[in-house]
Amino acid sequence: DAIMKLVVIVMWYSPIGIASIIAGKLLEVDSLTDLLQELGLYMLCVLLGLFIHACLTLTVLYIIFARSNPLKLVRGALQAVLVAFGTSSSSATLPVTIKCLEDKLGYDKRVTRFMLPVGATVNMDGTALYEAIAAVFIAQVEGVATDFAKVI
């Protein structure tokens, strides 16, 4: 009970601490417009990376291994995709995904009930892409040289 009270206190005061850290960093910035331009390029890079991963890499892998049309899968699971965008959570989307794959696409229940929970837990490739780009962005903002050898 004492630990929970401590956690609640930390949760209530953490926005103040985070805002203070951000304000301190903003005061250290020489040019806010340059920082905003860099942030815009960072966001563009993340979105481009996610687009390439989703539309090229995953599509090609699906075609190679499933030997099926990926558009059929996307059409059948569109409701799950929309819920995923709305909740930003693979686990929250799980019941809808199971329903779409079993009812609309005819996948075997034994496969969906085993593979989808594992995939929702393990599949963090978008997060890994985002974190790698974030590390490079933070290094650039802090003035660390980011040539190819240092990035790798």
C-alpha cells in the first residue's frame, strides 16, 4: 500500500519534472527555428522509415512466405488496422484482429489464438526503428558527430 502511494505521488509530480527538463533544454537552444526544422526532419524520417517498412519490407515478406495477395489481408483486417491506429496498442487490438482473421479471412482458430498474442507481444519492429532514429537525432541535437561509422 505504501509503494502504491509512492507511485501515485511520483505520477502526479512527474509532469512538472518533465516540463522543467524540457524548459531547461529549450533555454539552452541557440535557435529555436533550427531545432524545429531538425525536429520536422526527424518526424519525416521516422514516418518515411515506417512507410518503407510497412509498404515494402512487410509486403515483400508476405508475398514470399504466404504466396498470397497482401491487399486481400489488408482488406480483411481493415477494422483491426483502424482500431490499432486509434489505440496505438497491438494488445488492445487483439480481439478485433482475431475476429477479422477468423471470421472474414477464414484463418484456423488454433493458429490465430496462438500466433496473434505472441506477435502482439514480440513484434516491436516499428519501435526499434523509431528508437534507432531517435538516438541519432538526439546525438545530432547535442552536437555529436554522426558519420556512418559512429551510427553503426
